[in-house]
Amino acid sequence: MSMNTSEKRKQQKRESFKRLINLGLTAICIGLEVGVFAYCWMYHFRFSVVEELWRNIWFKGNILEVSIYGIMLFLLSAMYGGMRLGYLKNMELIFSQVFATIMANVFIYAELSVMATQLFVPHVFLAMTFIQTVIVIVYINIANRIYRHIFPPRKLLLVHGDRSIDRTCAKFETRKDKYVITRTIHVGKGFETVSSSILELYEAGECNAVLIGDISVEERTPLIKFCYGHSIRVYLLPKITDVILMGAEELHVFDSPMLLTREYSLSVEQRFMKRAIDIICALLLLVIASPFMLITAILIKLYDGGPILYKQVRCTLDQREFYILKFRSMKTDAEKDGVARLASRNDSRITPVGRFIRKCRIDELPQLINILRGDMSFIGPRPERPEIIAKYLEVMPEFAYRMKVKAGLAGFAQVYGKYNTSPYDKLKLDLTYIENYSVWLDIKLMLLTLKILFWPDSTEGIEEEQITALREEQMRKMEAQGRKDEE
């Protein structure tokens, strides 16, 4: 029994309609913001500086300037997630769009200041940004309610194996506005039983997508083909081999398609461009940040007279060891017994100065020196201690793959993961970066890093500086996971 053609077309139309609604609601938000800019441009900006400059701007010039702002806001909204209505949580969506708006306003302000050869009416820009922020907050709350009403959460059937599904269910529980696991079924019941259950529940409307969990490749392959053949949406929790293949190059040398995974991660040209970007950006940021670094160094020294910098052995490309540099944020005897401890949110070992510089991420600035030395790159997997790498490798040999590139100041796992993302999932995120590397991806991640610096999830929980020891419970879970995930 299979789904008839008319039902398939109905679902395709629904997905197209869903996308159009998403784009339409997002376009209204961006249109309102551009409208505020256009009003300020026509009635404030043009006559606020040298009159001769604006006398030469004709009607099409006004349209051009407003269009430039609109395009810039659109691109930044797409990059930072402001257009992901129905996908991000309400507060995260508002934050993303407000952040994109601020970035667009900063860029356009810089452009107009250069054109006017003077600082460009900052009070009007601040007022404009405030009005736009209010519009975003009010509109997104309304738009999200409309979207959720039209498109209720997707009902999922979870196909799982022997491993506990508690963690998976807990993750999806945090997004009940988007996904609801309505049914679960063990893959051990056999393909015929599972596939017939999928089709029966799908046609009855009790689920409209399948979530494939921790099952082996041998078990999941026929299920994926079955769902594809019946036009049933599938969500798949990928294995490491899946992540590697996602970055494979497609070849057409013969009459059969081939996938190529290279023995090295970055080409010569890519390594050259990446190093050039690192050097240029590190030098620029050192010049810009030097006053803040000097003040920070003085405050740390005045507080307790201890060392200004915190040094720790970490590993980078090919597991080469180096000393990572940070401004010291903890007391000098924080690890006097030689035992590394995970920092809690209100850890008593953190000094008042340290608490502030950690919150603002100023403690990371000395790593610009590591970048200039060639120990690190701006973007790459975060470096770990040799001893923690050894522990990871015991239960997760694939952890070595993340050292196919230089360690980074920020990485894919920091941008798209959370403070409590499991080591195995962080590894998959880092491999996604390595296998899909491009100069544009580096630039994009640099810009996205600016956003996560201000998002609460990025500053909560485990401290990077103190990730040195795995608890026994974590190790047992990782060991169980490592044994099964690559079956």
C-alpha cells in the first residue's frame, strides 16, 4: 500500500505554502525596518551634513541608498538567523534579527560617515535603531503566533535501537513548538513491522515524519529507502561517516557516480588564504584591542599581584602541543592540588576582575598572539589538553580527526553547539567544518561568532579554560556511545 499521487501533491503544495508564508512574514519585518530607514534618510539624513553633498544626489540616488541598506539588512538577517521564522525559538529569533539590524546600521553608518567626511548624526541613528528594535520585538511575537497557528508542530515517529532514548526525547522536548515525538518503535521488531507501522501511522495522521535514531547503517538503510519511496519526510541523527561523506567531492570520471574523500583536509591555496586572513585580522585586532588589553593587565596585577597571563598546554594540528594564552581569570591557587576542575557559574575561584573579563570574553584576547605564532587559527576546533585528548581517544578514536586542521579561537561547535553539547556531537560539528571548509565559511563563522558573544548560552556552564577532566559517568556514556555509533 502506498500513498496516492494526489496526497503527495497536496503535501508538496503545503510545504511550498509553508515556505511562502515564512518568506512573506519575514519580508514584512524587513520591509518595516527598511521603511524606517527610508523615512530617516529622506527627512533627516540628507540635510544633516554638508548640503552640497546631498544637492548632487538625485531621486535614483535616494532609491539606491535605501536599496543598499535593504540588501545589507536582508543578507545579515539571513546569516544571523533573523529569517528563520518557525525554526528558532522566539527569543533567539528576536535576538538574531535585532543583532542583524544593529550590524546593518553600523555598516551603513560607517558608509555615510565616510561619504560625509564627518561623524554622521549619531542621535538620529540611535533613535532609528531603537524604533526598529521595538518593531522587531512586537512584529516577531505576532508573526510567530500566526505561523505556529497555521503550522502546528511536526509529529514524529522515533525509530530507535537498544540505547536509551531519554537524551533524544529531552532534546526534542525543548522545541515542542516545532517537534513532538508522538510515537516510538524499536527497530528490533524487524523491517516489515516497522515499515508497515510507519505507513499506517503516517496515513492515519498520527505522525507526519520519521526520526531515525541510534540504529546501525544496516538497519536504517532500508527504512530510509522505504520512506523516500513513499514521500515520507525523514530526520536522521548522523554518524561520523555520514558527516565525512557530506563533505565528499562528487566525481563523474566513469559512467557511475563516485564520491571522493581526500587524505588531506585543506588544499595549498586554502591553507595560504586561511593563514593570510589569520595574520591580517590578528594584527588589526591587536591594534584595536591593545588599550583594553593594557587596562585588563593592570587590573589583574593590581587585584592580587599574581601573573597576568594564564598558560596551559593544548594541542593543535597533528596533535602538536603549544601553550595557549589567556588573561588569568581565577585565583593563583585555583588548581594548587594539580587536579583540573570544571568551573561552575558562580565558582568562588573566579576573581571579580576575572568574572568581568570572562563575561566580555576579554580573557581570550591574548590568543591573538597564538594566532600570529601559527599555533592557532581564528576558526577551527577548540584546542584540548593532551591528557583529555588521551581519554577521549580511548572511547572515541575518531576524536583524532578534529586535529586534521589547526585549533581555533572559535569553531563550528561553538557557533552551532551549546555549552552542554556532548563531546560526540561537538566532534561531528567540528568535522562538518573540516569537511566543508571554504574561505567564505571562515568569514561567515567569524561574523556569527560576534552574535554568540552576546547570547547567554555562549557564556553559561562549563568554562573552556577548565575543560580538563571527564567525570566517570560521562566516560561511561561516551564509551557506550562510541561502541554503537559506528556499527
